[in-house]
Amino acid sequence: MFEEVNKQFITKDRKIITNDWREALGALKIYKTLYVNNRVGPLVVGIYLKIASSRDYYIPIYHVHNLCRKFPQLILSLSIKGKMIPIEKHNEMYRQVAEELAEQAFISFDDNLSIDEIIAGYERYFISPNLTSTVEYEDLALFCGWTKDAKKIEYILNLIYNELKTWSEKRYFSEYKGFENWFKNLEKKVWNSDELHSVVESELKEHKFLKLPERKILF
């Protein structure tokens, strides 16, 4: 906790708030400054502490990153923004805001999780009327592919097909020249479970996630 408040978040302050959030959410560990995370299967779950450009407040953001896809940095998918925390109110606010984010989390911070619990978390996110990306749908499909559970794969591909077939092809699927081509490409990736496992192992090393606490997927 801050013993004295600086007017802006200097390096020392960033380390302090990161460590405070680590202590508040004991299941998470520091990945790097401003990030506290753990991992459940191929999913990296945690909080990113986004410092405002004015550097006088920050916003904690819950997020999930799927290691089944190659990407140069963390993707903040399934994101939930916590309350804005002014630097001078950090000590009095952060624990309560941490508890609120833990309660709202689509994928929980604690314990081993079943495949169905993971799917339910994504489906709860899909209820949002303001979805603007296919990323979370793709991530859930890739996660199910990683599990090698044929019934779960079929269930999710069915769900995705039915929910996204009416989305604007020009806006969301132009790169693939239409929804059907996009969906066939996703199917191909999802059914190649061995390749997904290979990608996850590569990404774990590339981003140095191997030191994060690991929870198990219950099959």
C-alpha cells in the first residue's frame, strides 16, 4: 500500500499497486508490472492495471488471453472494466474493486474448472447486446478444440454457426470472402487438436507464461 501519495504513477508506484492487487487476489501472481495472472489450461486469466494518460488514476481490467492462437502480446478478451481508482484513493478502494471484479469474472480466478464451466463463462459473455468482434467466439472454439472433446467441439461449432451466420459479411468476414469461408477455416483449426497443443506450448515459452500458477481443466 502507498505510505505517501505521489501526484503521478512513477515506477515505484506501479510496482506497489501491482503487488497490492496480487495480495488482494491471492490466486493470481505477478506476470509483469501492472499485470497479475494465472492460467487454466490454455487460458491466461487476470487483471491489467491501465494507467491513465494523465497518470493520476488507473482502471483495473479483467481479461482472458487464449494461448491457442499465436499473437505477439496479451489479448484483453472477455474484458470487464473495474471502477476508476484515483491515485490518492488507491489504499481505500482497491480491495473492494478487486472483489467486485472477481464476482463478475467470466472465468473465475480460483480453483480447477470443468470444460462446461469455461463454456458457460463464454456463453454469459455472448449475451451482451454490444458484441463487436468474433474473437471470443473463435477463442471458445479453439479452447474446445484443445480439449479434444468431440461433443464439446460439435456443440460450440453449432452455436457459433447459428449465432454468427446473420452477422454482416462485409464488416466481419470480408477477409475470408464471406461467412461460410470463415467458418470452414475455423472448423479446420478447431479439429486439429495436436496443432493447437503445439501452439500453446510455443506461446507459453514465447511469452514466459510457464512461471504462472496453473489450474487444471477437469475433463
